Amino acid sequence: MMKPRVITTLVLASISPRRRELLASLGVDVDVVPSSYIEMNMPELPPIELARTHARGKLQGVLGQPRDAVVVAADTVVDLDGKALGKPSDAREASAMLSALSGRRHMVHTAFAVTFENDVIERTASTEVRFAPLSQQEIAEYVATGDSMDKAGAYGIQGRGATLVERIDGDFYTVMGFPLGLFVRTLRDHGVILGGTR
């Protein structure tokens, strides 16, 4: 049986502070290397496929890493009735997204792609979220915090965004932006375990 490879540093192909914090919570160092990939609106793709495409593209947009580096990229898409809700461009669009989600169920898909040596592994996790019925005042107050503007579907489940959610069925971290459990299990299945001193 091959001895597992222990790594203490991950390279994150993203400037997302949430993903960096989530990965760092696993006890490893996280080197942030912004990807050159530019996300495009692709309405022809189902939302789950869009998340996979963006994760793959972000990974490919990080070049020149050492051969033994473990590089990871991810993307989260909010799926309402088969339509992808991305990051809103302004407060008006954020309000419209939250109004559409009010009192309804939707899916959140987070895909990640990870590479080490010559292997590229891709996985996707999906979680169902149900919003509470929201008044226009509640929506306006949340949008006014500015929290909507850098998040798919115009909300984040952590912090004040949690007050919009009635329940979830699945992995909380998938909604937050990175399915930690699935990631660790995927690495372990491929002979890689995370280690660190923190």
C-alpha cells in the first residue's frame, strides 16, 4: 500500500477571502494566486455544469506552479428552477434576485477542481436551501449592508445572510462556497492528506 502524501500548503486559484478562510481552517497554509480566468455568462449551460466549467477554467488560469503543488479552484452557482443566479451587478439586481428567492427552495452547487502532479480531479456538491418569505423592507435592509454584491444569488449564508434562510438540506459549507468534507475525502481517496502545525 502506497504511503499517503502529507501536504501542509495549498495553492488557491482565487482571491475569495471566504474560500481562503475555509481552507485555512483545515490547518494548512493557503497561498493565494489569482486566476487569469474571466467568468462569462453562459446561459446555455445548466447551473451545475456552469459551476464545473468555471472551476475548471479558474484552475487552468493559474500557470507556472511547482509540479508538486496542490492547486485548487472552485465556483458556486445558485440554481433557481434551472436558472443560474450569479453575482448581482448592482443593488437593483440584488433586490430582484432576493425577491425571486423569497419563500422558495433553490439549489446551491459548488464545484471544485484540484490538481497535483499530473492529476486533475473535479467534484461537485449540491445543497438545497429554502428562504423564508421576505418583505421588501427586509430585502432592502439586507441589500443596504453591501453583503449581496460579491455573492452568487445575492446572499451569503454566513453572517446576516443567515437570517434570510429558513432551512437547508445538505452541506452548509457547500452554500458558504467550499465543501470542505468532500474536498478532504477526495484528496484522501487519491493518496493525499492534509497536515499542518496549526
